[in-house]
Amino acid sequence: GAVVSQHPSWVICKSGTSVKIECRSLDFQATTMFWYRQFPKQSLMLMATSNEGSKATYEQGVEKDKFLINHASLTLSTLTVTSAHPEDSSFYICSARDPARGVQPQHFGDGTRLSIL
Amino acid sequence: AQKITQTQPGMFVQEKEAVTLDCTYDTSDPSYGLFWYKQPSSGEMIFLIYQGSYDQQNATEGRYSLNFQKARKSANLVISASQLGDSAMYFCAMTNNFGNEKLTFGTGTRLTIIP
């Protein structure tokens, strides 16, 4: 149980393109999802907290106009990297927790490797 | 603010030996949760073990155990009888409020198991 699906796994696109990444909770409803970014050989850094039906909460230093987050349903959050540039190339990964299961860990999607040419 | 410190960037361990990965933390919250995740080269984050700040006993999950020393603010991961498949990055992480909030990660330890 508590499966999180992330799509796509890989994206390679030209500079200036906008890229949308989806994060779905498959067998539970997630009012809150989290988006992380990981550069090579570094740790995961939280970018934003996605809240169903309301605006996302962004961490300090993360451009909200650059990384658009939409959490329109209890099972889906999307991260859109707008006008992506090579410095946006990274590994993006989402997580969510099933609140109905009491004390449970956050489960992660498999991540999206984004490469901007 | 919460902080996680992992002081071992890399470790090499002989297969079948036990290994301890260090993790210390800092928080002003009395209620918090500590987690260990494994990240293979493929990138996915695999949950290994959880310890709540009020848990009296150390958590165990199969070959994984968490050596929780609250006074020292340490939460070391112990892997018994290591296997080649244990080679991966290992991240220690914490939340406040028992997992309801965002995770703060340490810098990770790359574990390599030698045949």
C-alpha cells in the first residue's frame, strides 16, 4: 500500500521548453505532497509543499513563478518547470504520506530526471 | 529549525559484516520522527526504518535496526549481515510531528559492499 507514482521518468528537451511532472497517490488520498530536487551526488532539498485546493508553500530561494505547482485533486500534484534552462537540469522527486494510516513514512515516487539541452 | 548531520561520505564494508551508518540530529521540537531511506543508483527512495521521539525501544525491521540515543541526539542505522544489494546511498531524515511535515535530509552516506 501507500504507492506514489511519478511520471515521466526521463525528460530531455530544449532550453525554453516548459515541462510538466505528475505525482499521483495510487491507493490513498494525499492532501499534502512534497516536491524535492536533487543535484548529482547531493542530498534531497525540499522545493515546496503542495496543498490540495490551495496554494503551494515554497521554500526560501525557490522561484514560485519558475516552478508552478498545482494540486487540483486529492491524488494528483503537478510540478511545471516553466521556460526551463540547462541549470534546471536535475532529479525531481515527489513524496506523500497516507494520513489515514497513522504514523507512516512518506513514500516517494521514482523521480524524474530532467535534462535541458 | 531542524538539522541532520551524516559525517561519513562513503563506507566500504566486506560482505556479511555488520555496518553502522552514523546520524546526528538537532531540533527544538519535543515531538519528531527519524527515518532512514536507501537510494540505489536508479534513484528511487526506499523507506527502511522509522523511530519516533517518544519510542522507548529501538526500531527494528529485518536486518535493519536503529540505535536511538535521545540524549546524544543520534539515530544510527545498523545493517546486519550486509549483502551486495545493500550498496547504495543512505539518507537519514527527520520530521516534526511524527511524519506529518516535510522531511529534512542529511547529506547521505554512500555504502559499498565488497564481495
